[in-house]
Amino acid sequence: MTATPKAGPVDVHAHWLPANLFGLPPGAPYGPLRDRDGQLYLGDVPLSIATKAMSDVPAIRADMAEAGIAVRVLSAPPFAFPVAGSAPDYVDAFNDALGAVVADSGGALIGLGLVPLDDDAAATDRLERLASAPGIAGVAIPPLLGGESLDRGTLRHVLTDCARLGLSVLVHPMQLPRPEWRDHYLANLIGNPVETATAVAALLLGGVHDALPGLRICFVHGGGCTPGLLGRWDHGWRTRPDVRRDSTRPPGEAVRDLWFDTVTHDPALLDLLAARVGKQAVVCGSDYPFDMAQRDPLGFATAGGLDTATLTANARAFLGVTS
């Protein structure tokens, strides 16, 4: 990233997609985004989001001002991840549009781009382009891809390249459908936290963290189920050789080198997160503009005992900002 973010509070987890890319990548499982009377639909499913909130930069900046956010880190919504096949044109169009938006923001907006997820060489090419793009700090990726997580395949390749290039990585769940989660929004309410915890475990137990100690990686939604499972993972690591086979430290120790956002919706869970991973690992997030967003991200975080200066310093460290 060749541009420096403005001073002040940072929201590392917010989404943006230009209207001309609402068609989504080829093979996207949910159907295209549609505007109906100013409201956004995913296929025929209402998202409870005003269309302009997703695509309109002035609307994003107005929300930032209301929330007391000086810098917002924009990434694609997860249904725009190119997970179903080759989508290099879509990836390039998104990255170009994102680059233009952040370059015109005076340091108020920072970008996390997309990469192709079906071709390692194509992913490397896009990552190398992003590494020299002003205002682009890194990439956003899913936690799972084709039955694998961060310790194998293309996702591990992306992490390896990001560590080499000094790019930050935001891991965002995809809300993958399962038959038992078809009702009551359980694909989000249960599925998202489980996807994220799977990725954290794969990173720590799969040896990725040991192999890439300089990797800057953040998991959203407070790490999903991670805070409540670390004790169980540590017990397994100490008692089972197969659990600790690929890693050198218990997960409860190594996890303190990662970052996690504050979107937990529960002060007790935010307190547990800070206790387990350390306050130095927690960054402010909003999940703007989704209905599951933390509407007052700074207020929620500071009410939970986290101070704005620490949250801001943590976010700048995650983004690789040294000044």
C-alpha cells in the first residue's frame, strides 16, 4: 500500500460493490444482485439493505461520519468472491474500480481486493498488481474453498504470496448452505461462525502460522466460534499427537499473533475474545451495510472496555501502516 490512511478510528470490515458488478462472478451460487425500488435483493432474497448503501461512496462516507469512523476498509461482499470457477475479468473489474474509489478518498478509504481462486498463477499475478496499487492494503478471501481451508490448496498459496508481498488478508465467511440450516437464517447465524472457526483452526493447527510468521491476517465476526473453542483445541493439542503434528505451539498461544474484529453482538463474547487473544489482537469492525452489522462499532467496542487508541493502533498494524 503506497498511500497512508488518515489519522483516527479505523473500521476494518465493511463492504462495497459497484452497481455494474451486481451480476456477480460466473457461477455465483445465489444469483445476481438486484435493485428493487431502492432495496437490494440477492436473487429473490431480500437483503434488508438499501441499494445505495452497498454501492454509493457518499452513502458510505455519511455512515462513517455518523459512526465516528475516520478510515473504512472496503472489501467485496462474500457472495462476490469468485469461488465457482474462473472469473479473471470480474476480479480485474472489481480491483480497478476499488482502486479508483480509494485513490480518490484522501486516505479515508482503504481497499482489500479480490483474486482468482481457481488458478495459482493468476492469483499470484493479481496479488503482485495489488501490492503496488495505491490505497490497496491486501485481499479478502473466503475461509473455505472446494472442501479445503487455509492450510491447503489455493487458499494456502494466496496466504504464502501475501506474506511474501506484505499484503494483509481479511477472511470472511461465505454463508454456505447446508440442508440442516435452511430455515431461520441459520446458514448465517450458525454457518458463518463455524466457517470462520474452521479457518482459524486450519491456520494454527495446519502449520500455516508457523510457516508464515509475518502474515497479517484478520478474522471477522470475532473469530466466530474460536474464543469458545480455544480451550478444547489446546486440550486436544496437548493430548493427541495428530492434533499437534503440524504446529509448534498450542492454539491458545499462537492465536495471539492474529487479528479479530469486534462484530460479536454480545459484550460478554467480546470480553472473552479480548481475554483469550489479547487486546492487541482486536480491531474495530462494523460489517457495513449488512443487517447483521454492528451499527455503532466504536461505541460497542469501547463499552466493552476496549479503547479507541488501541483499536486504531491494532488496525494500522494489521494494515501494515508503520507511520
